[in-house]
Amino acid sequence: MIRDKLRGMTVRAAGLTATLCLIGLTVAGQAGATCMDSAFHAGSPFKPANDVHFAPALYRSDELQGFSLRTVADEAFDHDSIVGLWEFKWAGFSVDYGTQAYHSDGTELTFSGGQNPETGDTCQGVWRKIGPSTYTLNHIAMGWTAPGAGFGTRVHLHFVIKVDPSGNKFSGVYKAAVYSVSPTDPFDESVEVAHGTGTVTATRVQPD
């Protein structure tokens, strides 16, 4: 009889212990849930993603210090670029023909077929772009007054040229002045002996 009473007390104690454990876990879970919930509603540093704010990225020009930027001239991309080799004809005040090379560095070189090499058949200039497919050329020729004679002539021409949409032809106008110069001051343009205007046409020489 006593053994049965002890066995019943043990069972009841075990059941009480299990019940207390279950109650403890439940309370702990509620406490944990309350803590997590308060973290989002009581000023905790943990916030939902849609409440996070990002600082905008700012560009500062000093970040490029120490770097060099290369400027690419638009001549490299122009379909109507004047750069290349051309066969030209001048009409008007100065009648001439020959080949003319426009270089990407802004210089120009002409070989004249209409001038005697003994008086000077090579001349040079510098060009620049002034508008869509439109260019100016500052061109200088220097030579001898006649075969076997001394040096003494300077011809200065200024062109305005427009390349057509195909990029393979150009046309334009020029004004020219001829000066008498001496070897001691071959660049002096104070003594003008003639001047006039004319036109120029040219066709691009295509590579094979």
C-alpha cells in the first residue's frame, strides 16, 4: 500500500515538473517575441530594409587630379573630313593644278603641276574647320621671279572650302596677293605687286 502511494507521488511530481518546464518555455518564447518586436518599434538600430536611407554619391572634380584627358578631334569621325590627298584646279587670278595633301595635324602641302620647278612648285599652308564640312586654308607660296633669276616672290592665298556630302569633292573661293620680297626679309608683305580672287575645285584621290 505504501509502495503504491509512493509510486503515485512520483508520477505526479514528474507531471508537475513537465508542466513547469512547458510553462517556462512558453513564457520565454513570448518574452523573446516581445523583444524582437520591440526592436522594430522602440527605436532599435535594426530597421526594415525599406526604412534604410542611402547617401547619394557625389562627383568631385578633384578626383581627376593627376589624370590627363586626351581630346580627340572630330576630324577623325567626319565623313566629310578634308584630311587626305586631293587633285585640285584653281581658276581666276591664279590658274594652277596639281596635288594637295591635307594632314590631320592641320597642315597642308601642295605640289603644283602648273608652275615651273625652277621658280618653285611646292607650297604649304595651315587649315582649320570653321563649320560643318567647311574649312579655311592659309596658304603660302615662295619662289623665284624667273628661271635662273634670284629669289623674290611671295604669294599669299586665303581659301574658304566646303566638302560635299559624299566626302570626295570640295569647292571654294580664294583671295590672293603677290608680294615682292628679298632674301634678307622673305616674309615681308609690305610691297604688294598684284592681287585678285578665284575659285578652287578638287577631287579626293582614293587608295587602291
